[in-house]
Amino acid sequence: MNQLSKLAVISLTSFFLLLSCAELSEFMESAGGERPLGEQEVVSALKEALEIGAVRAASDASQTGGFLDNPSLFIAFPPEAQRVERTLRDLGMNALVDDFVRTLNRSAEEAAAQAAPVFRSAITQMTIQDGFEILRGEDNAATEYFRRTTTDELQNLFRPVVQQALDNTAATRYWNDIVTQYNRIPFVQPVETDLARYTTTHATDGLFLLLEEEEKAIRQDPVKRTTDLLRRVFGHSSLVPQAS
């Protein structure tokens, strides 16, 4: 190596040593490189993505018709009580049954409007390790993580909201009227269904379904990455699945 080459190497080495981490990252990016992802940056991006998805999911579900008009979320008559529905319709009580089903879904929509803070609370519990595992996982890894680790807690928090929504919209009264009338029919087996638990389970599942759709969109569709942080983290090569 000649003297000029040695001088160039020394100068370049000194240049990088003098740069701060932030300056080095900026230099690498300006030169067409890709700076490494920091742990906190990854977790912050994941939490931001999940919060955006959670707010969108809660907003969509809480719209009028969010459950009632969405076949994927629609809450039908409780399966264990479908014989009640058939019998009452056979007896000409279609209006009562239709009102009940409509009110049941409207109750879920009303409750969904208050779901975002519940999801935010769960998001804050995420660790750095959780974040990297989720980002390198399947398109629904975050949704499945929260479904697996927080469903019971979310339902315990959500049930009072659902109960209040059901009470406010008279769904409980409709249900009691339906069951009372059904149980008066001779020779039928009496039905008792925990309406709040049933609705809570389906409302929570519906929100998870919408959250999963939002998560997939953010992972797969650059247009959904609405901030610089999301674009950088979710578009980083280290998090792009490698072909097998």
C-alpha cells in the first residue's frame, strides 16, 4: 500500500471515529446504506402500529352497523338458544326476535367505542423481546400475542362496559322477555344464557378480528405506514421474511 493509500485509510477511519452514532446513521442512510434498528425504536414502532390498528378497529366496530352489517362480526342468536329463536319465529314472534338481535349488535357497537383504552393498556405491557418476536412473526403475530396473553383480562375489563351497554339499549329486557316466553311453552327444556358473557366474548373476538386486519395491512401495505417510524421499521430488511 503506497503512502497516499495509507493516508486515505487513516483519514476515513478518523472520520468514522469522530462521528456520533446519530451522525453515523445519517451518513450511512445518505450513502444509500441502512442503519441498524435500535431495540427501543422497534418496540416504539410496534406499539405505534398496534395503537393505530386498535383505534381504527374500535372506531370501525363502534360505527352504526359495525357489528350488525358486518357478516364477520355479526352477533347471532346464542347457539345454545337457537331453538328458542326457531320456536318463537314459528309462533309468529319474528318482531321480538329481530329486535333482540338488532339490539344485541347495537350493544356491542356501543361497547366497542370504549375499547381503545383497553387495548392501549395491554400494549404498554409489551417487552422488547416480545416486540422483536412479533415483528419477525406471522402477519397476525401481534394480534395472536394479545389474544393469548390478555383475552381474560380484556374480557374482565370489557364485561362491565358490555353490561352497561346492554342495559342502556334494553337488550337484557328483550332477552328476558324472549326466554320467559319460551320457558312458558309446555314440555320445553328451560334456557338460561349469560347474555353479557356471550356478548363480551363476541365483541372482543370481533375487535381482535379487525385488529388483525389492521396489523396485516400495516405489515404488507406501505400506504398504511403513516409515520416515518412505521415506514422505517416495517420496511427494514432485517424484518423482511427471508425466502426459504
